[in-house]
Amino acid sequence: MEITIGRLGHLGDGLAAGPIFVDRALPGEVVSGELVGDRLENVRITQPSEHRIVASCAAFKRCGGCSLHHAHPDFVADWKQAVVARALVAQGVTVEIQAIHTSPENSRRRAKLSGRRTKKGATVGFFGKASNIIQAIEPCKVLAPEILAIIPALQTFSVQFGSRKGQLGFWVLSTDTGIDLSVEGMEHQLEKDLGLFALWAGSNGIARLSIGNEIICQHQAPQLTFGKVTVSTPPRAFTQATPQGEKTLQDAVGLALAGADKVIDLFSGVGTLSLPLAGVATLHCVENDKGLLDALAHGVRHTQGIKSVTTSARDLYRNPVDHTDLIKFNAAIVDPPRAGAEKQVQQLAQSSVPDIAMVSCNPVSFARDANILCAGGYMLKWVEVVDQFRWSPHIEIVAHFHKA
């Protein structure tokens, strides 16, 4: 059958009437293939889009790590901004997208890779699209060079410690002081002699090695710096995907909260977005994960020249900070997980906090929360899109809300 692609779906697939999903197709393209359920298989492009380009990555056709290498970067940027704008309009909120910031090639400092022993050695990489087959990813246009450099070592680890019957997961983070690596699929070996793991880590320049969340060895504390504060993050702690994206978000938050001297950071994590403000503002960081707060507090205790930083462990989904307790702050940062922060935003909407910087990784939940704030008297001053996950459909947003 032959169909015309109408638009991109939320996962970056081409979408035609039906709906029919077409892998790696672009709006306006005429394609043919065999319909299997709601997906077109064995696709042939009859009429390509003017936005189609030759993929710059040799692994693109077999790797599932990226989905938009075939689209011109300008098209992807326009599409991501339009996704955010449509989500806001659906909630009755209109605002011009002020800018989009796209991280450069080979800047992703964290990734989850998979590894499996083979007859001839091991394969380490990403899964193929809609597949459980691990695909080698060298060369890769996404990952930072220091992560690509340790893939041979991860292959050696898979051969030495892995099983032909199972697969390993490698959570890799490139920090200021080296590679932080956590391995999943090895928990059953925690009762064995761990000396060989430590020897492997030392010989391959791994700063810290963990099996799950259990630290096996630490040759150097993995550290990230936010403003003046250096934080040693726990294993698998959430971090922004690229240094450039992180800096963009920090700068935007600083712009939105310029002049504030009493800031509450809701869903603070390790203080990525708020700690750069600690030189000019007192901070209260609220987060459910006590391990993240402990890391934040440790970094603060060892930093001079900043104002007071306090923390509070709290589940903001079940127990949001009440609007009556927000009166002591003149600015707020909100950076929730994908589900958004509906209950907490409802309390913010009732508050008198003048300025709110909101960061989100989900346009739909962001638009819902933005609508709640606007209904509570806030004005959405500006929105920017941050594309840290280049060549993927993932979208991040930072916005400034103001109440006079």
C-alpha cells in the first residue's frame, strides 16, 4: 500500500491517517510498504521530503539510540518548538518560543549501554530499534569521547564477568574527575571476591565502580561542579545529559530569578539548578531522595563564599509544600520528573512567590502545570526549548512565570 505521511508522532515516527506509523519517515513523504497492525513494514520512500538528509552516523540504520538522523537539523528544531507550542495551546496558553538550544555532537556525558558476551568476545552498545539485539555503536555521534573511549574496556568486562545467558547494563557518567560506572545484571556476584572488579576498574581508569547501588571501589570521588559547589554524586544519580544543556538551563533559571535572594528549589536533586545562585541567594532544597540531599549538603559544607543552603527530604507528590509556607521565599525553581508537579504547582498557584523558573522534560505535563499557574494569576513570560538529546524526540523546556 502507498500512503502520505501527515506529521511526526511523539516518538519521532512518521504518522499517516489511520493512524499508521512509519519508522523514520517525515511529513509530506509518500511511502509504500506492507501494513502489519498499525505499522508499515518494508518501507520504500516513493517521494522524499525536502527535509530528508543522508544520516551522518554509520550506525543509524541498525541502532535504536537515535531516531532523527535522517531529518535536517533545522526541521528537527522547528518540530520540537512546535510540539511545545501545541501542547500549550491545547491548555489555552499561548506564548512565543523564545529560543531553542541544541547540544553539539558527541557531548552526551551520561548513557545507559548494554553488553552481552558472544562466541568471539562481546558486544557493547545500544539496542536496535524495537529489538533486543545489542548493536555496536562505533562511531557514535552522540556520546562524549571519554565514554566512547571506555567501550573496549566494557567489552573486556563483559567477557571477563558476564554470562552468555544474560546481559549487562552499564550506567556511565563522565564527571569532572573521571568515569562513574554502575553495572546491573551482576548483583548475584556481590557475595564473591570483589578484588577482580576493583583490579579491572583501576587498570581501566574508572573513578568509581558500583554493582547496582553498591560501591565496589572508588579510586577517585566522581564530582560535578555547580557554581562554586562541588558535589560527589551517588551512583546512578540524575544529572543533566550534556554540560552545554546544563549550562543553558542554569543560565535561564538565573535570568528568570534575577534579583531574588530567598529561593526554594523543588525537586532539587543534587542542586544542579539552584547551587549556581548560592552566591547571591539563600536556598532551601527539597527532594525525596535523601542520598541526593546528603551529597548536596556535603558539597555545601566544604564550600566557602556562599549563602545559607538548607535541605528537606520530602515527597512532593504526596506532601507538597503548602502555599502558606512559601511566603518566606521570593522565588522558586520547579524541576519535576516527566509526570510534572500538579499538586505542588497548585500550591504555587495560590502563593505570592513573585518568580518561578520551571524546567520540564515533558511538554504535556508542562503545559498542564503552566495552565494551573496562569489560572492562579501568573503570567508566562517566556519559554525556551533545550535539546540535550540530539537526534531523538526528547524535548526539555525552561520557562519563567511571574506574578505581580
